[in-house]
Amino acid sequence: MNVTASRGSLDTALDHVIASRSQAGEQFFAAEADRIARLCHAMAKRFARGSRLLAVGSSPQAWSDASHVAVEFVHPVIVGKRALPALAVASPEFDLIAREGDMLMNFDDSPVTRSNKGLLTISFHATGAEWVFDPPSSDPFVRQELVETTYHMLWELVHVFLDHIGGSTAGAGASSFLYPFLDEESRDLANVEDDVRESVLLKAEEIRELRSRTVEGGRFELVAAARALSGMFAGGGTLFAFGNGGSATDAMDVVADFRAAPQGWAAHKAIDLTADSAILTALANDIGTEVLFGRQIIAYANAGDAALALSTSGDSANIIEALAEARRRGLLTIAFVGYDGGRVVREGLADHVVVTESQHIPRIQEAQATAYHALRELTELAAG
């Protein structure tokens, strides 16, 4: 640990993390709420016709976002909502996969051909797409967090229009906390756009508050974990990151940021335990999903390494098993968890735990992104 990285300097960095997200988020969503609502409508019409969403990204960070989009649309965590076709597609394969009328979501300047396919195009950089959303920040971490919130909103709110297009009268049911106006009588879709725009602003305020509360509440743990990680890397250790579903793509992002941070910071040894599909499917098929990450910890990790778990519930069996195994092997253990922290907190399964106290999975993941980005920045500062 570098003694020049005082507690005060790390606290000041966390103050900046909170302020920068709050300011940029308020500015971005106030400006873009109407366009996000209209894009939800346009995407719903495409999905209703059988179109697919193809997500593209060339950098490791952008690829994690493309993968996150795909898993959220295909595996909806909203009770009673339909699975929608989405794929993460590598740029060289895009023209082989894309078909007439599909939707393209581009997370960087990946070179893809969009001619003669009638695609609806979405970009988070100024690339000449039909729908461009450019977050108002030069900080790549802030930009990524606003982008993640945007595509989560698109995923959540596209279902509002699909329910109306499909003539649903079932109401919001168990997902009413996401769609408070679905239990009202049906109106024309122009009015639905107005409701969705208001929902975007409400969600933006919710995540602004949750990000701030997560970082503020996790201030001590983030600083302590950053100091421990800095010492671990200085001693030659390796960071192992893991999670399920959307949290698996967050593990991808964590590893990308430690290996090759977009700010150009020093590279560190980090391994994504969600990356090898052959290992994951072999373990899941032959033994069970509870051993997916623990068995890899046994194979790869040693005392002096670190394990970083991401979970929205804190209760996933494979997360619990992996943290327990990491503890048995003498690893530093760090966990980002949602809800009330679940078993990870109740059983004290990690040395450093940051809890995002929410039951809304998209918002939990967005706040966790802010927290692990803060951890990456603090680790850099702690190294001096």
C-alpha cells in the first residue's frame, strides 16, 4: 500500500464520484427523456414484427455492454414479461447475422455495414446512427453508467408499448412498481409516450439517489477494499471476478477495467470466471450450477489473490460456494450485493461488502457499476 494515498484523498475521490454521476445523470435524462420514450415505441413496433436487437461492441468494455443488453432482453427478470430476441454480435460477423428490419445498438465505433437492410440504428457515440445518445461527460466510467441506465430503461419500457400494441388488458401485475400506469385504462400510444417519458425521469431520479446512497453507505468498505487490492496487486496477486446473468457481464467489465482501463491506468492481472463457456457448461451439465465458480477458484487461485463477486441478491448458490472456497484458500474477498445483502452479509462471507439496498434489479446493477468503477479508481489512487 502506498502511504501517499491518504484516507482523505480517497474520500475526496468518492465525493467526486457521487457529484459527477448526479450532475451528469440529471442533465442527460432531462435532455433525453422524450427521445428515449419515442425510441421505446419504435423498438416495440420492430419487436412486434419479429425483428431482433443486435448489440455490437469492439472494446472489452463495450462487449460487456453488448452482452448485458442481450441477456436482459432474452431473459427478462420482470415477472410475466416476454423474452425478446437480442444478440451480442462481434463486428466482423454482423453482416452475416443481420437481416432486414433488425435493430443495431452500437456501443463504440465498431465498423459495421448498415446499408440495404432497413435497420433501426442506435449508438452511444456520434456515428451517424438514427438514434444517437451521447452522455455529457468525458469520464469513461460516468459515460458507461449512463449508457447502462439508458439501455435498461429501453428494456424495461419497451414492454409498455408491446402490451398496448398487443392489446393486453392484464395490467402490470407483479411488475407494477416498474409500470405504475399500466393498471389504468388503455389510451392511445401518443399518450403512452407521455407516460413513458415521465417514467424515464422517475427512474433517472431513482438511480441518482441509489448511486449516491450505495457509494456513501459503502464508503468505508470501498476505501478499505481499494487499499487491500492495491497491496494484493503489488504482491503479484490476481483478481478473479464472477457473477450470473447481467452480473456476469459486470464481471466482464470489472476485469476489462483492471486489465486495460480506458483512462490508461496501469494494467493489473484479472481473470473473468464467467468467460469460458466450455468449462461453465461442463460443470453445469455434469455437476450443477452451484460449482461454476468455486471449482475455478480451486483450479486457478492461491493465497495472495482476490475474489470479487457480483450478485443482485447475495443468495446465489454459486456465489456463496465461490466466496466460501476463496476464504478457505486465503484469498481477499470482495462482494457487491443488492437487496439486504442476502447470505453474503448474514454469514459474513466476504472481507469487504458493498450493499445496494434496493429490490429493483436494473437499478441495483447500475448502482453496482458506479461502486465497482469507484473501487477501480480508488485502487489506482491507493497505488500512488
